[in-house]
Amino acid sequence: MSYSQEDDGVVALALPVRNSLKFNRYVINPTFSFVREQNKYISLTNKREWVQFEDAPQTYLVSFSGRFKENIGIGVGVFQQNYGVLTTFGGLANFAYNVRLNTDNNLTFGLNVGAYKSGVNDGNVVTNFPDPSLDNIPSNFMLTVNPGINYGTAFLDFGLSINNLVLYNLNSSQLIEDNPEQAIQAHMMYTGYMDSRGFFDESKFTGLLRSEFKKDKTVISGVAMVMVPKGIWAQVGYNTLYGGSAGLGLNITNQISIEYNFEKALGDLTDFGPSHEITLAYKFKNNTNYDYSSEDEVSALISPTRKRKPVVKLSKAEATERKLKAAAEEQARQEAEAKAKAEADAKAQAEAQQKAEEEARAKAAAEEKARQEAEAKAKAEAEAKAQAEAQQKAEEEARAKAAAEEQARQEAEAKAKAEADAKAQAEAQQKAEEEARAKAAAEEQARQEAEAKAKAEADAKAQAEAQQKAEEEARAKAAAEEQARQEAEAKAKAQQELEESQEDEVVDEEKDTPPEATDNLGKSMNEISESTEASKKEQEALLKKFLDAIDVKDQDLKDLKEENDLSEKGIYMEPKPFKSITAENAALEAIRTDLDNAIKTTSDKINELESLYNQRQQIETVAMDEVYLYYQKALKSLKAEQAAAIKAKSDLESRLEDINLATDFERKRRIKRALYDNEEDRYAQDKARLNSIKQNTPLSISPIPEEEFDFGEELSGNIQILKNVQNVENGYYLVVAVHTDVEKRDDFLAKAVASGEKNINFFYDVKTSKYYIYYESFESIQAANAALEAKESKPYKAKASLLKIEN
């Protein structure tokens, strides 16, 4: 037993009835007063734990619980627990409510509310001298709440409960926060019946697996119970904390039962010794037939017998008189029966004699009638024989005459028939030839019409796709042309600005050079001016290099677009020499990095020159001299040129981004075109191969056995769904084989055609790279299921299954 706030005598609620699946189940989970319960019980339980210790824990529990309505379970219990000098006494109230989801599924909610008093039992305290500390331990009245839930199916139950969710001390009016018995409990339970012979036939099996997640440990336990219809049950279990357990139960009568459970501590608790639990229960008769979990038919050790009428004790004289009277009545009854029997025997003898005489007369009459009939029959037979002989003679003469006439007639008819047969055979042969030609013409016409229809549908589909593609290309072309125009304008503008900048620089260099300075600031400004000019030249060279690299990317884009446009028109264009895009992009990125560094260096030098200019401006002795006037103009020119260079770089980067986007579009366009051409070629080849197999495969003389068919990958029992499959319509397909190898596909098709299947067909799924062979398709699932169930017992249909296409 675990304690919380031991110095105050507060004890957490934990009833140790964990080894029984027959009684007091609502203590394990509050929903169990309803779940799998069929009756109402009153039970008395006593558990003695670790009996080898003096003052070992003892628990007494009296409960009334069980099924009260179709959807309600209720339990009430009174308990007392003794732990040495500590005693806990209180009650436990349970309520469970079930929600019926459907025929086999139930959702049950349950709640246990416990109220008990815990404290020190003075009568169990033995001391040799007064202990004032015992007087300071108060008696506490506690209130605890344990909710739970269970979901049940036909055989399984899954649930959760929270033990000691709330523990409230009414004496101190505060919640107990440190409660070691607070735990989240999860369970899974199976309930079923055995189908066997003999003693265990229709036995009930129940298995419960529980996990309790406490603050400082996790406890896992399992209990299994088997109840035979004879009214006997056995239990076995294991708990990771308390060890193993075993138990037996017996129905003494149909209402009275007894159960015993033995628990043996293992592990760290081995020295604590065993525990014993015994329960005596009374079951109330159930007069209600519940829909959920009907009552099991079980017997008992003592079966009920019919009640005998009470025997009234008589005096000796009354007994003698009653015996004499009974003897007289019995003698009179026997005499009456003997008289009635004699009369009945005499009557039966007379009736038998009369019946024998009547049977003798009837027999004589029948024999006479049979004799007369035999004589008449013999006379009639003689007359009939004579008449038959005369008639036979006349018939033989007539037959001889008729035979001669018939022979002459047959010879004439045979001659005429032979001539007619020859003529009919010639006409029939001619008619058969005409019908064969007509049938072949009709089949050829149907084939041509089907091909024309398929071609028309394919052309319509191709036309729609081509139109959609043309519109997309037109939009892409317009966007590319607009982009090219903008790039050309940007390029021309950037080139013009660069040329103007260079021209201005040449003019400035020709007409203007920094004047000679006499002061230190002026000399520093001249030095920075020279390095700034050098940085500018490097910056301009990198801008030109960046522009040239972008022009190369632009030309590659134009070449790729031209190749795609010509390819869609059916014009083959010699591919360009291989170029490493990765190396080209790396070189371009290196130019961009160098250009960024050059721009930053130039900007830093201009800022440094401006800073020196501002410092020199503050010196009155050199203010407004030639150096000042020169750099006043030079700084404005340098800033304008730097801003133009930064803008030119930004424009080039924007142009490069547009080129990359357009190039990515054209690459995807080329890949898409290549995939489209490949799939169209595959589809045409597959259709040609299927037609060749159907036209060139003869019917097999003997049936092809199932083992000679290679079905490939076996589909699951559920309907598989494929999406976006080309050249096949939406619907449900009866698939008989799945192959990735073309030769295995063709072998299965040929054997199916040889077996007489004219509708065999297949399609190819690009995503799975598999060929799906089928013989029929439907628009609705109902029709497909009906066809699957009614499929003929053909060897190639042995593993047929449904597959759905969703495009």
C-alpha cells in the first residue's frame, strides 16, 4: 500500500481485487459493471496479503453490482482495509452507461466515486509507554473520483480509466497533490467461446491485459479465465509488481458461487510470502432478455429438484384404517379392471370370430371370381390368337405386296434424292461460301469502323491536346518574345550607359587631371583618386564580362527554343555540342562575386574620398582652392557613375533571372515532348502486338491447364485504384494478370486467345511500369462485382480481381 502525506495519516484508495474476472470487476474499471456483464451479484470478498507477516494487510469488501437495464450498470460496495495500525473504512459507488453504436459496437462510460475514512486504529497500537505523537495523527475523511471509458466490438474491448483522478481531504478542505496511486490505466480484453467436443464444448474464455502508468513506475498485468458450462471456472494471471496468481471457482447452486485466488509474490517481493483471496457470491435470477451480452447457460454442483408435498404424520389407528381403506379401494379397483378386461376379451373374441367368418366368405367369393375370370381370359386369348393368326397372314401378304411396291418407290425416290442431294450440296456449298465472304466482309467492316472510331477519338483527343498545346505555346512564345524585347531594350540601354560612361571618362581624363596639392589632405585625396580610377576600370571590365556571359546564356535559350519549335513541327535539328551547365553557372557566379567585390571596393573609396573632402573643406587656409573645386565636381561625377554601374548590374541580374526561368520552361517542354513521343510509340506498338496475337494464334485442341498460365504479380482482395493512366478510359476492369516483362505478357495473351477468349486486352501504367491484362470493363461497381462473381471457370480467370481507373 502506498501512502501520501504519511505524517497526516492520509491513505490513497487501492482495493487489491485484481485477480478475478468473475466478481468485483467494476473496481478494475468503472465500465465493467456493464461490459460483458449479464447478471446482478451480491458478493463478500476477503483478501489476506503476505500472510507470513504479523498484522499483514487485510481487505474486506461487500458489493452489490451488475446489469440493471439494457444500457445501465450499477455497483455499490462497502470496504475496510487494515494495514497494521492504519484502518480505512468507506464505500464505493459505481455507475456505467452504454451507447449502442451498431449491432456489435458499444461505447460505455463509467464512474467510480469513493468516500472513506482513514486513520490510526488505537486498538491495534501496542506500546510500553505513552507516545504523544500518536495523539497528533488526525482521522481523515477522503473523497476520490475514478472515471473510465470502454469501446467494445463483437469479441474485443479497449478502454482507459484514471485511478484517483481526484483525491480530496474533506477534513483539511484541500486536494492531495502527491498521490502515488494516481495512474492512467489502459486495458484490452477478449471474450469468446470454444467450439470443441466433450467437457470444454461452448466454454467461455476471457483474457484481460492491463497497463497502469503511475508517477514512479509502470505496472503491466494479464489475467485469463476459462468457464465451462458445468459451472466451473479457472483463472491464471501475472502482475509485474505483485507476481503470479491462480484461482478456481464453482457454482454450488444456480445462485450461490464460491471463488478462491492464490497470489505468489515474485522479484523484490518474494520474501513477502503468498496472498489468499476468497469470495462468496449470490446471483439474482435474471428475468430480462438483454440484446447485448445475453446470459450464458451454465449448470451447478447442486441442481434444483421438484418440491415434494409435505408428509402429514398420522396416529397408528388412523394409519391402519387408511391402509385398510386403501386396500379395499385397491381390491375394488382391481376387480373392476378384471371385469372390464373379461368383458373386453369376450367382445374382442366375438368380433374376431365374426371377422374370420367374413374373411372366409370374402376369400371364397374372390377365388370363384378369379376362376371365372381366368376361364374367360383363356377363351378370349384363344379367340384373339386365332384372329391374330388370320390377321397376321393377311398382313404378311399385304406386306409382301407393299414391300415390292415400296422397293420400286424407294428406288425411284433414291434416284431422285441423289439428284436433289447433289444439287442441294452444290447450293449449300455456294451459300456457305457466300455467307463466309459476307461474314468476313462484315467483320472487316466492323474492324475498320472500330479502328476508324478509335482513330477519330484519338484524333479528336490529339487535336484537343494539340490545340491546348498550341495555345500554351502561343502564350509561352508571346511571353518569350516580350521577354526578348525587354531584354534587348535593357541590353541596349545598359550598353549605351556603359559606352556613355566610358566616353565621359575618356573626356574627363583628357581634359581634367587632379591639380597638385601642397597639404597632406589634398595629397591623400589625389592618391585615393588614382586608386578609385583603377578600381572603376576593374569594375567596368567585370560588368562587360558579366554582360557577355549573360549574352551567352540568352543565345543558348534562343537555340533551345528554336529546337523545340522545330521538333514540334516534325523538323529535326542537329543538337548543339555538349556544354557543362554546372561549369557555366559556376563561372557566371564567380564573375558576379568578383563584380560585387569591385563595386563594394569602388564605393568604399568614393566614400573615403568624400570624407577627406569634407575634412579639408573645414580648413580655411585651403578652402575654395583648385583642389577643392576639382573634387567638388569629381565627387558628383564619381557618385553618378557608380549609381549607373550598380543599376546596370541590377538590370543584368534581373535579365539573368528571366533567362533562367525561360530556359527552365524550354527544358521541361523538351522533356515533356520526348516523354509524349515515347508513350505514343509504346501505345502504337502494344496495340499492333495485341492485334497480331489475336489474328495469328489458333484455338487450342485441348484445354490449357491453369498451372501453365503465369499470372505475374497477384493483386490484393481489395479494389486497387490507378490514377492518370494514358490511353484508357475510366471504369472498373476485371484484371486477370499483371506483368512487367513483355515476353511474359505476350505468352499470357497468346494462351488466353488459344483458350477462346476474344476480348482479352491490356493497358500500360507508366508510374508502376506494369502491364495490366483484362477481359472486360464496367462503368459501375455493382455490374463489375456481379461479373466477377459470375465469371466462368476458365483457367486464365482463376485469379481475376477488380481494378479501378480514375483519370
